Amino acid sequence: MPKEHVTYQDRIVIDPTIVVGKPVVKGTRIPVVLVLAKLARKPDFKELFADYPRLTIEDVQACLEYAKTLVEKEKKARPTPPSAARRPS
């Protein structure tokens, strides 16, 4: 039987009593931003899981899905072209 798709809402929580209300992986105090920063610096899952053995691949996928959702909703996140590119020639 195929496994149900787990959304980030199932694995990412925001609770003002945990890490000052930053989004964390459910059941841990591991902030989403920490997972994303480690992967951005060095996308090595083996090292990530060695550093944070409570994390699962589903947790990491939830962090990435959460970040993707925020970027899609945030219009300001779109890169702005350099000022020279905006001026007509």
C-alpha cells in the first residue's frame, strides 16, 4: 500500500514556548532554518543525519517544502534585476 504524502504541516510546528516560536521539526528543538542553512552550506545528508540523528528524510523534505511555500508566497523574494538592466538603452 502506498505511503500517504506527508505535508510540511504534519512535521513543522511553530510554538512560542519552543525556540522562541521559530519553526521547528515536530518533536524536536531543531529549527527549520538550521536544517536549510546546513544543506545550503554543504548538501550532505549523511553529515546532516550524523549531526542530528533524530531527523528523518521526511523531516528534511518538510523543511524544504516549508521554505518553498514561503518563497512562492513572498513576492519580495524575487530577485531584482541590476539597475543597469532596468534602464532602456
